[in-house]
Amino acid sequence: MIATLARRASPVLSLTAQGVAPAPLQRQATPSAASEQVEDGACACGGGCPRCAGASSLVAKLADRGQFGEPAPDAGVTRPGAPLPYREATELAECIRIMGEANTAYCRQEVLGEKPTVPQRKLTVNVTKLDGSTRSTSVADASAIFRAAADFSIEPGKAETLNRTESEALIGSDLTLDEYSSVGTPTAEETALTARNRSVGTITVYLVKALSAGSHGEAFWPSGFPTVPASVVIKNGDSPFVAGKPLAHELGHVLLDDGSHPAEVTNLMSYSHTGVGLDASRMSKARSSAFVK
Amino acid sequence: MPGSDNDIDLQATWQSFLDALESADLEEMRRLVEESVAEWLATLSGGLEAATLRKLAAQWRMWRFRVVDGRALQPGQETVQALLGPEGKEHVLTFRRAASGWVIEHWQPGL
């Protein structure tokens, strides 16, 4: 994802840089850069132009360490909590405008050279792999999506791999999960499956060969399925979706306690193959889910 | 708007497709879908195995099928999307108007 974002961002950001100064985008702790530093949020032009008005607003936001994380530890120009130089503030604002607020951490890394912050919050998931599933039990791809979109990571909890006999006892000899046809009404196979590998306050991920109606995955979110513990099911393979999206998407339904799909194709919760971002409302709700600790 | 002539045509195409699966009429099924959809169905059904096709048809027949947004199709409109299934994992089907009627051009599995 990062490589994709970088390819998208670079041309536009380069143009912006050319419009401001003939310098590359990378942070440069040089005297010339320091000479452009904005003091107390003021702009080099005195603060009157529209660009500076926006930069001042951004500087105030960036000074809020609670919202944007720790300032650059290697800052030769900017000390923690201090206003950003004009050029960096402008480029960062442009990056965030283009990439969306969900990618603020990425922009800060690219523009300011900050090291990625280690997410403070974690979602622990148990994983049960049934016979016929060819998936890795790793949740790394989905974790990367949530790190970028909502600044928390996914950690594997209790993992188990079921043999053929155990798997058939749960979902039948075809190893294909009989999937629900209406919200709130799980099938017998789903009820049996989702009783496996539980821990209090934890979502369990079930990896199966296939689902009976051809769905790529499904989620049991608390308000939609009050009789089923919080669970998601994923079939083999992520294609045609980008790596990690199916699992992150299904976990999103549980974290958001919502089965809906927004129209915005960049949104993780949309049907789109590539959307992995979260809007501010969903990001906040996901982060505040009881499952994210 | 549901009930319009075009919407009725689309619903009729969908029912014909389910009938073809149910009776394992592969020739009729292929007439109603693009090649890529037929390939996906083959993957899903162990190579278009008759019993599995019947199971799929039975399940999809129980599922809600509706044109996206419920908007009326416009005269001359060449493609339209429909949603199949319950909230939380609707499949997204794209229909294309062909000389012989609507065909399923693309099928995105629900998630």
C-alpha cells in the first residue's frame, strides 16, 4: 500500500514543492530551511495570504501531540511541540489533502521523515484454521491496513488448526461453510463453528475453504447477531481484493458493529477491491471498540 | 424504480439464470453470463458440477435481489448493478445489455 500511495502522491507533491521553493520534498535540516521557520504559527508573508492561513491552522493542529503523535525525534529544525517550518507545514497539509486524514501518519513519515509510531492500541484475534483452508494464520496484511487507517495493530491470540475429522464435524464433508441468508439467523454450521476457540472479549477468525453461496467472507457483528460471539469467516485467497482487505473488512464490521457498506470506493468498508482507508467517524469508532485495547 | 419494464427484464434474466443452474443447463447458463463469470462459477462449483449448481441456485433464490439504489433504469442504459444477499455481505452483480437481452458481465462475491 505504501508504494502505491507514494506513486500517487509524488507527482502532485513535487509540483507543490516547485511552487513553494526549488527544493526536494525531503526534510532538510539546513540553515536555509531553518531560515524559513515559522515562529508562533506566523507565516513568512505575515500571515495574510490564504496559503498561510491554512498553514497556520495546520501548525496549531500539529502542535497538538495528542492528535498527531510524537513530533519528529530527529528534528534539527523542529523541536517537539514547536511549530513546523512553513515549507514542511505546506507540504504536509497538501499530502494530507491528497491522501486523506486516514493517511496522516504516512504523510508525516514521508514529509517530515518521522519514524512510524508504534500503535498503542491492539486488537487481539484468535484464529481457527479448518481443513481445506490454504491461508496462513498470519494476520499481518490486515494489521497493516488497520495501522494505516486507524493506528492500531492486530495481534494473533490463540491459534488452532483443525484436522479433517474435526473440520468435517463442524462444517460437513464438503468443508464448505453453510452461510447465513439473513442477518441475525446463523446456520447450524455457523453456530457450531463460532463456538470454537473463544476467549472473553476477543474476536475469533475462522479460515475455511469456501462459503456455500460463494461469499468471500462474512462477519457476525454483535448487534446483528446477538446469539453468536463476535466472529469473522474468510475463504481461501484475497483476489480480486488487495491483500488483507477481506479480513480487515470483516473485522471492521465487528469493530463498527455495523453491516453496511459505504459508497466511497476508498473506504475499507466499501465493496471496492482496493479501498482500505477509513473516514474519520469509522476510524474513531473502530479505535474505541471494546475489542481494541 | 422496481416494477419498470427494464427492472422486470432484469429480474426475469436473474430468474432464468437461477433456472439454468437448477437444471444444470450449462448452455443456457453460458448464454446469460460472460466468460469470466462462467469461470468463477466453475471454480465455485467444482467444475460446474450439477449438484453444487443446484445448491447454489437454491441458496441464491432465497436471497434478496435488487437493483442498486432501486432507481429506474433509463432507456438505452447499457449496464446496471444489482445487489444479491443479506446486509453485510451483498454480492455485486453487473448486468450488461446485449442484443439477446441482459447478461451478467461481472460478479463480485460478497464480503
